[in-house]
Amino acid sequence: MKALAAMGLHAQPMIPALDRLIGSRHRVAVYLGDVDAEMRADEQLLQLALATRTKITASPT
């Protein structure tokens, strides 16, 4: 996600993949051995995907 965010507008071909990740009712499987930690990791991944999508679609300043 850091690389995509750094690429900015050049990462636009990845928008459909990010949209699928963001809109999915089923999250990426994360096995940390603790249900609460897994939920937090899932929420962090979603927030990171949303922030990355915003950075990709933001017009250059």
C-alpha cells in the first residue's frame, strides 16, 4: 500500500483491486492467534486501503 500511495496517479490501474478489497464483505485472512488482534488488523487494513485509494485518486498539488 505504501508503494501504491507513493506512485500516486500512476497507480490508477490498481483502483479496481482496491475497490474490491474495500467493498468485500469477506476480509483478507489474518491469523494472529487472537480474535481481537485479528479484528484490529482487519480494520487497519481497510483504513489503509481507503487512505491509499484516496492518495491515488487525489489530484496533484
